[in-house]
Amino acid sequence: MPQSRSRQRAIIILGALCLFAVASVVFACAVGSVALSLPELFSAMGELVHGSATTLAASLLELRLGRALSAFVTGATLALAGVMMQALLRNPLADPYVLGVSGGAAVGALAAMLLMAASWLVDLAAFGGAIAVALLLYGLARRDLRGSAGSDGNASLLLLTGVIVASGCGALVTLMLSIAPDSRLRGMVFWLIGDLSGTQNRWLPWLVLVAALLFVTRVARSVNLLALHAEAAATLGIRVSALRQGLFFCAALLTASAVSSAGSIGFVGLIVPHACRFALGPDHRLLLPAATLIGATFLVLADTLARTVLAPQQLPVGVITALIGVPVFLLQLHHIHKK
């Protein structure tokens, strides 16, 4: 009976979050320098379905919908990666960027920008840099990931290795910014802050997100045990080594996908998992999909604010997430300390 109630509660919560996520995308499409009413949105959607964007409303909807969907998949990806990193490292302060994967993406992207590469080459270089750093980190810390004990010491060593690799990437980023000509410096800085203004609809981030969700759905029960006590998980028959490696590579791939699409957008993968855990509890069977939906909704709304608060001027969305994330995270820390 309690299990049935828990399942009904999860279905209700996820259903409500799905409605909020859809509503955030509709809101993002309607709001801007030129507001669109619901009838105009439906009419414009009909034009887009038939492949003929002949009106101003249809043209605006096409632009806003593409950007809203990019924000949706990026926010969902970062939030999901944040939950996975916190479970893997057993550290509530872990986020998708903690292991230096975003630093590798930054090195690749800024190097491509410095060489005046095409936009698709910048994305490819960012993704390749992130994957290269993930493989380097795995090579340096593979004993900790393969270890079945999963002690806090192993997690701390993996975290420290990631911090050192991230510092090296940061030095390379600083070097490239210092030698970059003024004509390219603004675009490089915007990329580092996190910006969705130049993003395009791509199928790869959605494919990565769906594959990651399928993976974590299968291992959610095991992640519950790993997050609480890895030694107990091993005695209960959980393959801790394989699970930790799977979480590591999945989180790294999610981070690479998000950063290569939109740059380093901070705080989504940190505050969203905290908020979900505080509101919904530590059960990863609910926490993982809920954080994915809330992260998507949060970034869609943050990006809408970024392009409307000083319209027609647009702000990098990373600035908005940081301005929201800092006080929210401090409040979260205050509640944790009170407990």
C-alpha cells in the first residue's frame, strides 16, 4: 500500500512538472519585444506545421521556439548531470563542471574561435575537448572509479584530480583570452559566460539526454544505495564499479553535450538538484526525472528573462543563472545548516 501511494505521488509530481515545462516553453514563445497572444501563437504554429512562415508571428515563433527548445534540453542535461555527479562523488557541492569537463570544452571552443573556425567547428571542438578531458580524467582516476569500495577517500581523490585538470584548462583559457584580438574577444567571453543567442536546433543533445534518462531509469535503485553507502551496496549485489563508471561517463557526456551547445552556464546543475532533493526527498527514482524537468523549466525561464529584461539588448543567460543561483544556493546552505 505505501509503495502504491509512493508511485501515485511520483506520477502526480512528474505530471505537474511536465505541464510546467510545456507552459514555460509557451511563455518563452509568447514573450519578447513583440508579444504574441495565444490565438496568434496557435495560428503561427499552424503556419510552421505547413512549412510556410509568411507572417511576422510565425517568424517570431520559429526563432523563439528554437531557442526555447535549446534552453530546455540544455537545462535538462545540466540538472541531470548534476544529480549524477552528486551521487557519484557523494558530495552535495558537486556539479557538472566539477571534474573539469567544461574546461576541456572551453579550451576546444576558444581555440576554434581563435582560428576563426565556422560555428559548427566551434561546437565540434568544444565537444571533442570535453570528451578528451573526460578520457584523461578517467585514465588518471580509473582505480578510484573501478574500486568497489566507493569510500569517501576515493571520491575525494577523484574530485581533487578533476579540480587540478580544471585548473590546467583554466590556464589555457586565460592564455587564449590574453592573445585573442579584440574582434574575437567579445564572442569568446560570451561563450565562457554561457549564451543561447546563437544556438541552433540539433538532434544530438536530445539523443544524449534520452539515452542518459534510459540509463538512469534502469539504475535508479542502485544509485540510491550508492549515494547512501557504497559498501552496503556492494554487499547487496550491486556492481558498484560498473555503476560508478557508468555514472561518470554518462555525466561527462551530458556535460559535453550541454557545454558544446551553449557554453558554461553555471548553477543549473548545482541548485536544481539541491532544490529537488529538499522538496522531494533523496529517492533517485523520482529525483532524477524531476530534476531533469525542473532544470529544463528553470533555464527556459532564465533565458526568457535574459532576452527580455533589457530588450532589445540581450544578456548572456549565464549571468541570469548566476544572479539567481547565488542567493538561492546560500538559502539552501542555510536550511541545511539549520537541520
